[in-house]
Amino acid sequence: MKRGQKEGSRMDWSIIDWHIVVAQGVLVFISALIANLFVVLVGDNRVVAALLAALIFCALFVVWTYYPLGLPGQPGTHT
């Protein structure tokens, strides 16, 4: 055990649902891509692009999490 680390504070990587992590990464990538297209097409306003990326991610996350799409790895579905 490393110095300063309490026993039992190690992270258990096996409990992570990697399908969800990958799906959220894809949602972030799509959001950032759309926001960057906005910067290229409309103008060089990075704050607006960052805000747009956050809003797009929120919308995609809500659809992914709460709309019953029946996709594998989606919360609430059993594969």
C-alpha cells in the first residue's frame, strides 16, 4: 500500500460499465464536433461554441438516458 493511502480506498475498476463510458464519450465527441462546425461556419466565438457543445451534450445525454431506445448498453436495458 502506498504511503498516505487508506486501506479500502482503492478503486474497483471491474464495477465500471464501460459501455456507458464509451457511449458518453461518443456523445461528447458529437457535441464538440457540432460546436466546432458552428465556430467554422458562423464565426470565431469559442465561448458560444463551448456553451453550444454543453447544451448539445445535455440534450443527447437526456435522450440516451431517459428515452427508451432499446440500444445495448443503454441504462435500463438488459443485454
